[in-house]
Amino acid sequence: MSRQVACRTCHQTGHIADTTKVSLLGDKVDLGRTFLGLGQACLSCHTDEHRGQLALTCRDCHTMAAWRPAPAFNHDKTKFRLTGAHNTAPCAKCHQTVVDHRTPEDSAFLRFAGLRFSLCTDCHKDVHVGRFGGACEKCHSTTNWRTTDKANFDHNKTRYPLAGLHTKVACEKCHKPGQPVRGGKFEHCTDCHADYHKGQFAKRASKGACEECHSVDGFTPGRFTLAQHDSTDYPLRGAHSAVACNACHKRNGNDTKAATIRFTFKSTKCLACHADPHKPQLKKLIAASGCEFCHVESSWDKVNFNHDKTEYPLLGRHRDVACRSCHKAVKENKIDFRTLPKTCAECHQDPHHGQFLVAAAGGRKDSAKTNCERCHVPKSWIAERFNHNTDATYKLEGAHLRVPCGGCHKPVSSETGNYVIYKPLDSACKRCHAGAVTNEGLKKG
């Protein structure tokens, strides 16, 4: 019992629990002066500050040294155990003061009974406005509201469901420390991601929306189809449709901040991407009509060139000859187109072994050439233009007209090979006809 309280503070008529028992002692007891009849319970002297909310055994919590604090009180023995940040919350934060108008002085007391606490929202405002239900503990703990249980948090119930690679992104990448969790912009990819293409697609109908080519499953491979490419300024045709995207759309620059992949081109002509293997031989043709003057997009090997527009039109069997038979690769693997010979003898071997060489007028002997066109045409090797009576020194007459060419012109052999002898031939009759012809023989015939 406290020794600081004056005796009469407690020993007074108003505190006698049962005046009937004291009065039995007779008139000798002055109720105003007696020390008898006091109750042992706290409430025999003190007003119940809890207004009947708690048990009447005050000393279960309090001591006589002071009412506050209540050292014997253990909140864990109540229906609501304090955990985490609740341990540091002031009592009055939850147990609010109530004015008791039943007392003359309108005294106040703290509310302990009848409090709702089954749901976090009984005390705390639901910042999610019911979108995630009332079970806050599925995501949060009493340690700290900002510390969430990521394993149990269902982001798909938010305004931005996570899909694809977004499910693997750390929360802190989007929800920066110290910044509000709510209110983030996510309508466009560029709200979070920098435009890697530096506005190259801003003029498209989609205004450069990333979803036109990409998905949340990854930036690569792109979803831009061949059909979509046909809607661009450069539809893919032929072999171009089989070319890998990054063969044309290459990364420019090594600076990670400035680097991007090129999708816009100043020119879509062949030479903007391909080196000219013929330079400078076909410079005029390419300048006028581009590489399409000869080539088609299905394959470089397929040539659609009109040779008749050159100085050497293809005639006869020359049309059936493969281009590479004449246009061969020369120095540095470059194909020759402009310095090719145009005479038969410069491409074909002379099967006549020089029998028809004709020296140029006033020229040297080593400048002699064979004029194949005098007898032959490109259609075949048969000497269709040769006329024995005008082109040879020996005219064919009479029975000679029916003699096969091989009857007179026989094959011979030499160190350089086999060939048919055409000139010079002895035109005497005895060269071809056996035996001597006499007058007697003619008479008998």
C-alpha cells in the first residue's frame, strides 16, 4: 500500500463497504472517525476507469506505485496479439478516448472493449479500394506495409497484369524505392522503356507502337511479317524475302546510348546495299536503269539482259551459249564485259589450221586473220555462204557438181592435229582420177 497517501484519504465514511456491520458495535463507534469497514478491492476506493470493460481485478495489470504504466499488462494475452510495427504504435492510436457523460465532470476513459480487429481495414484505410479483397495479410505483414510477400502477391489483379518477361522483372525496377507504388504510367511501352529505334517509326499509322513488332515475351524475334513489310516503301520480292532481317537492318554505332538498328534508308536502290561487282564497266547502264537492267530479284544468277542492245548482238547458236562461257572472271574475280573479242578467231580455234588466213592490206604477215563469216553463219558450222564457183579457183561443172565435198577434200594429219585439206589442191584431173586417159580410150568409150 502506498505510504504517501494521508490516512483519511482512504479512511472515511464514504469508503466503508458495509456500515451495517460496523454499526453493530454500538454507539461507541463513530463512523466518521473509525478505521473499520474499508473494502480490500481497488474499486472500493477508486472509480473504475475502464467503465466495466475489463475484469475488476485491477492488480492483474496495475501496481500501487502508479496507475501508469500498467507493467503487468501483456497484450499477447488479449484477443489481439501485437506483432511487428503494432508493438511501437501508441496505445491511444487504437484505444481512443471516450467522454463519459454519465459522470458529473464528464470524465473520459479509453475504449478497450468492443473494438473491431478481425480485418486490417477495421483500423486501416484500404488504399487499393477493394481491388484485392480484404485479406491484406496475403501480401503485407505487420513488419512494414511497404514490405510485401511477393510469392503471394497477385499482380494480375492490378490494372496492369504481368505477362511474358515482365513476370521475371524485379519489383524495384518499376516501383522505385521512395516513390509511390500507385499512379505509375503504363499505357505505352515507352512509359518504361526508352525508344531504341529513336523515332524511326513515328510516321507509321501505329505511331511507332512497340506492339506492332514486339511482344512481352521478348524483343526478339520481331513479329513484323513479310505481309507487313509489303506495306512499307520497300516490299520484299524474290530472294529478298529469304534474307535475314539483320542482314539489312544492322546496328549502327557502338555507343550503347546512341546506338540503334537502322530501319530507314536514304535510298532503296541496289547499290545502297550491294557493291557493284562490275565497276566501272556498266556504270552508264546502272546509272540509267539500275541493276534491274540485267538482274531480277529472284536470283542474281538469273539475268534478263537484252544483248541485242550491245555492240555484239547474239545471233544463231550464240543465243544458246551460257553467259559465263564468254564473260569469264578475270582479275580480282571481276567479270569482263567490255573488252571481249568480237571476231570468231578470237574465241574459236581455227579448224582449218590457217588455210584461209588473209593478211590485212599492207599489214604484216603475223596480222593475217581468217574471215569465218565469209563462209559460215552463226546458225551452224555448215558453210552456207560458200560458193565453189565464185569463192574458189576451181569451178564445179558437169559431173563434179554431184561429187561430195569429201571426195576431193580429204582429212590429213599433222603435228598440230587432224584437219581437212582445202587449199592448196592440185586441180589436175590425174590428181583425182586414177590412170591416164588416152584418145583410144575415148574412141572406145
